[in-house]
Amino acid sequence: MSIDQSAAAECTVIGGEKLPQETGGAAGICAAVTEALKAQPGERSVRVQIQVKSNSWLVARIERDGAALPEQNMAVADSKLTKGSVERFARAIAQAVSTAG
């Protein structure tokens, strides 16, 4: 998946069948990550692997320029994931990539 001329990202989703339909599924999560990374300046190579633990819990493993970043988790306590919660998770991933040294 290509972000722009100065950055490249690879996004994979494991367990996408557990996602609520309104999230857009695996493609919806990767599209949200792509959009969030576009908003972050700087040249980088990013790999994001998102594991869907349940319809309310996501875990992301991220590599920036070959270095592993801290794992990111998102859980919705009182309902299931929505498109908005997926977009917030994508922004958190992009922020983690941006602030990584």
C-alpha cells in the first residue's frame, strides 16, 4: 500500500472476519491507517499488522524503518467497534509512528 512519494506502508489484518460490517472490514482498517499516516510528515517505511481479537478489541504491531514500536491496543468496553473507533485507532498508530525516534 502506498502512502505518498516519501513514505510507504504495508498493512495486514489477521482475523478480519471478526470485525463488525460497519467498520469496512480489513480493507476499511487499512484504508484508515493509510489516511492517518498521510497526515504525518516525514519519510519512513512502515509495516502494520493488526490482529482482531474480537469485535471490540484490536492489537497493532508496528515497525518503522525496520524497528519495532510499542504494541498498540484498542478495546471498546461497552459495545463493538465502529468506523469512528477504527479511525481513532488508526490515528493512534500514525501518532506512534510519528513520535518514534
